[in-house]
Amino acid sequence: MEAESMRINKYLNGAGYCSRREADRLLSAGRVTVGKPDGEKRTASVGDRCLPGERVYVDGKEIDDTEEEKLYLMLNKPKGIICTGDRRIPENIIDFAGLRHYISYAGRLDKDSTGLVLLTNDGELNDRIMRAASYHEKEYVVRVDRPVTPAFLSAMRRGVKIVLDDDRHLEKEETAEGGSDAKAPVRRGVTVTTRPCKVTRLRANEFSIILTQGYNKQIRRMCQALGCRALDIRRIRIMNLRLGSLKEGMKRFLTKSEIEELRRLASEPLPEGILTGQVD
């Protein structure tokens, strides 16, 4: 029976209710309960699983995991739109796309970046695409505030040391030593080296870059570490999906062939000899 169980965060994501990360937040807040077939209910915690026949509730409302029609859309995200499923946040991508229900997105773009975002309620496919260990390619065009030199291109290709200081990557709190701040907590970012990547100069201050990972604001941090500032970042490709002539702010459904190829690529094993050992 245990082998047939499912993590509750995966259940909520698969039901199209929310992302797994949001599900964990709901679980941490004690807002998720699980009901047994005999009517007994329990409050669920992060990491809990549900069994076949059990029902899952959020704030007392049952979440139905009945298989629904799968949607696959691409959106050309403009500046100012935020990649979040939290509809309480103004300018969230779900409302901007005119969607009535929760839908996940593959490849978060920060508020000031533009370009291709994949929107789908196929949680399993989305997880495969977003798994950094799978080395799936995402391509960007970047304009910076300084000339793109051979030295800059070479450094970007080799991998750049960057500091991740967003909430996900901050190390455990430490205590500062000495002075009036002796008891002040210190939160330190994690230093990582980005994976080797493909970089091509396009114009005097513009280049294209193909990444196989997606740290928060990775391209901006890479540019900053090399002494320049990214002025514009536009994503033009996710795996086999290309932005093409889709106008900014517009969306379209994927074609059947695009979906089939996307699923095939997402299920492929890693190529032999691929570089590993980078921090993720």
C-alpha cells in the first residue's frame, strides 16, 4: 500500500491546484488535511503522503485530482509581469495570461526580463523540464552596458562564480563577532560556479547565451560578477520551443508536434560524457 502512496505536494500539483513549493507552504501552515475513507481526518505536514481512496482538503475544501484536459501554451512575457501563481500579487502571470485556474510555468523570468514562458497544467512534464540535473537548454539574448569582449565571452563560457542571496539559498544564521553587533544574526549567501555554457557575440554590446540551469537572476549575477550590467534579457527558446514571431504580451497553444517533441526531450537520459559536479 505504501508503494501506491503519493506525496501530498505532488498530489496538489498534479490536481492543478498549486505548485509543489506553494503546497509545502500550505502544509507548513497547517491548512491541508487528509480524510480517510471512514471519515477520519488528520492535519498533514510537509513530506506527508496520501493513500488511494483518501481525500485531500485545503482550508476545508476538497481538492479533486480527476484528470483534466492538459493545456500547453507559450507566452511572450513583457516587462513588469511577475512569474508567480499567487493571484494576490498584482501583475501575476496567471491573471495576465487570462487563465481561470492555476497553471504552472517552466522557467521563471524575473520581473524585468521578457520572452518565452511555457504555461502548462501538466505538472509531471513541468517538473522534468525544470529539473536542473536534466541539462535542458534555455536560450537568451542579452544586452549589456559595456562592449562584449573576447575575454568576457571566454569567462562566461567557462562558468562564473556568483553569490546566491535569495531566501532559498541563504545559509543558516550565524552570529557576528565583536563590536556592538555581537548578537546580530548574519545571513550569508551561497557561492556557486555556473555550468559551462554556449555564448555568442551578436552585436557590440549584445550576446546570446544557452543555459542548462536556472539560478535566480543567474544571467544578471553572471554579468555583474564580470563587471557589467545586463540592461535587457529576452528568452527566445526553451528546449525545442522557439519564441519566433510571437508578439510581446501574446500567447498561443503549442502544436501537437511541439508537445510530442517536448515530452520526448524531457524524458531523454543525459548524454554520455556531460559535465557534472557543478553546485545546484
